[in-house]
Amino acid sequence: MNSFGTLFRIQLFGESHGEAIGVVIDGIPAGLPLSAEDFQKDLNRRKGGSLGTTPRVEEEQLEFLSGLFNGKTNGNPLAIVVKNRNIISSDYDLHCQIPRPGHADLTSNVKHCGFQDYRGGGHHSGRVTLALVLAGVVAKKILAPIVIDTEIIHIGGENPWNQKLKEAIEEGDSLGGLIECRIRKLSAGIGEPFFNSMESMLSHIIFSIPGIRGIEFGDGFRATEMKGSEHNDPIVSADGTTSRNGAGGINGGISNGNEIIFRTAVKPTASIAKEQESFNFKTEKNEKFNIGGRHDACFALRTPVVIEAAAAIALADLLLQASQV
Ligand SMILES: Cc1cc2nc3c(=O)[nH]c(=O)nc-3n(C[C@H](O)[C@H](O)[C@H](O)COP(=O)(O)O)c2cc1C
């Protein structure tokens, strides 16, 4: 499904080499000032063009189709469309025959019975995260003064990572990375257990981002090797402040008033320049092949802003459910 959220509800659409990428956002309070300039900073952060990212750089002209009147949201669904222009589709014909290992070519073909738009990875392309970033900008506005920050902890296990990245690119290979997200100034009491707990909502939307391999909150998987006395967060004041934050700011699926901290594991890009082997469905043989097209050697470098957007969307929905915005 391509919709997420209950009260702040987004519906995204588009394919990498289709007409456009877009999002429809329902539940935005009326009267929120909004203009194309508000989106520019986050759109720039998602763009490629730097070392280790795709050479496909789009202009990204926003078209507001609905929901905006005289520079303010009008309470109706906000519909934003961005046309795809910088498209080279011929590179992808091969992947109908030889699906890329690690990509969605095979699974999408099976699920959609061969009717899928395979060009540029279609709906499974990182390009579709543009829609998340658009919705994230609106969500962040609703959330203010709550602040969401992300930081790359490492790329391919290294920080600084430039040398390792250059080596991977020279080898025609790719790298993944670990991204930490911190949410500050969120009050205690937000989250709708059982199924819409804070962790469930964040994990649900984070795992919707293509290429995510894991998420952990606070001490995360390290908690399995800790004692309760080490993992427990001592409460040191009446507002619930704790002296450590192994829970990542969440207890019982509800924010506890401390920083929410989670880390997201991003996989190495599937589409590598190196020669690979896959099953050719036409010749019915295993064959060596090379991937064409323009790819991020390390899309983790472009993902921090996508994670921020996803977190903002989930939080906006939970806050509206708690009637706190
Ligand atoms: C911002 C962003 C950019 C991406 N760029 C690429 C890319 O250039 N090449 C590629 O093979 N995968 C890229 N991906 C990952 C694929 O979209 C993803 O691996 C694919 O849809 C299969 O999904 P899965 O990895 O979750 O199984 C990107 C993902 C994101 C979030």
C-alpha cells in the first residue's frame, strides 16, 4: 500500500522514469504558511551529484495542485507533483531478462505479473523517497519546535569514510552505512500502544524506505548483552529526565520526554558497476552481466534527510492523535 498514517495521512505515487513523483497529504491544519522555498533545503540534501552518489541530478520543480491558497494551507489535501525530466530508460531493458541481485526486479515482476514499470527500478527506486521528503517538510512545520536531526555514524564501517568510499568506487562496488536520528523537545506521553506504539510507527515508516536493513532504539541490540542494572535508565527529576538513555526515549511504546534516539542500517547499493552473475530468464542460464544506468555507490549518503522526513511524518500523525498540535 502507498498510504501511511491515520490523521496526518500521506499517499505517495510515481515511478523513477514515469511522468512524475508526487504526494497527497491529508490532515494538515489550515493556515500553515507554506511555499516552494520551504522545501529547497531538504530537496538539496536528498540530491545526488557528490562523491558516491548518482550523477542523475533533477531540477525538481514543485507543482502544487491543491491544498494551498494565498501562501497558506487551506485544510484540503495538499497535492504536490514533481515531473521527472532527467531520464535514460534504455539501461534497464536488460533487467527484465536478468534481474539484478539485491534489487526488486525479480520480486516486482512476480508480484505484478510482468506489468511493472521496470525503468530505473520503477516504484522501487530511491527516487520515490522524494515524495517522503516533500511530506516530511510539511510534517516538520507542524512539529515545530520539536527538532529532528540525523547524523551519519559510519559508511562501510569507517568515519571518516572518503578513502574507503573512493576505493569502493574504483572497485566498481558499493557501501552501506549507519545513520543515527535524534528527536528533541518531544514531550512525554506520545505513542498509541499496542499497534501504533512510538517504535512501531517509526519502524514501519523507516522500513518503507527502500534499502533499509535494520533499526534499533537506544541501546538496541547491545541491550541483549547488558544487565538490567546497566540497561535501566535512572529517573532523576519529576519531568522524567533520565541520567542515561538506553531506552531511546521510549517506554511502553510511549515517549518518556527524553531524546528519542534510533539508528538505521542502510545496505550497500545493489546496482554495482562490478561484473556480477544472475539467472537469465530468457536463456535459462546463469550468466555474467554488467549493470548500466546511473546509481549511487552509497545511497546511505543521501538517506539522512529521508529518515528525518519519515520520522517527522510518523510523529506528526501520533501528535495529531494525541491532539498535541
Ligand atoms: C535515496 C535512495 C537512493 C537509492 N539509490 C539506489 C541506486 O542508485 N541504485 C540501487 O540499486 N538502489 C538504490 N536504492 C535502493 C533501492 O531502491 C532498493 O535497494 C530497492 O528498492 C530494493 O529494495 P530493498 O533493498 O529494500 O530490498 C536507493 C535507496 C534510497 C533510499
